[in-house]
Amino acid sequence: MEYVFTLSSIQGIGVVYYKRLVSRFGTARKVFEASFQELKEIVPEKIATQIKSVNLELSLKTASAFIEKGIKCIDFTFKEY
């Protein structure tokens, strides 16, 4: 769920790009494992750059803090959606 928080918090990634990315790579986590070239096939270069420049350690830690407080972030792959 931390990767869902992190991916959805990137400026420029709305529902359409989020769905395209997760549909292509399978999970939010795998989006961050994708190469810059693979990302550019799906989103504009500016957004691909933002994805690759995310400080994952810090972002995941921040997302974990939200989750510990009971805040949920779900995407279209979750049953609750």
C-alpha cells in the first residue's frame, strides 16, 4: 500500500496515468522498478522523470506513517475500490 500512496502522490499522475502504469506493470511497486524508457512509453517524459527521481526510502516511510494512523489509499486493483 505504501507504493500506492507514493505513486498517487506524484504531481501529474491522475487516474488515467495511474491506471495505465499499473495496468502495464502489474503493481505500483513495479512501476518504480521500471526503466525510464519503459515509463516514457506510457507517460510523458516529465512524469517519467518524476517517477525515477522519487526518494523511495523517504516516500515509503511517509506513506507508512499515514497507514499507521489508519489512513487508507486504495486503487482500482483493490476489492474496496
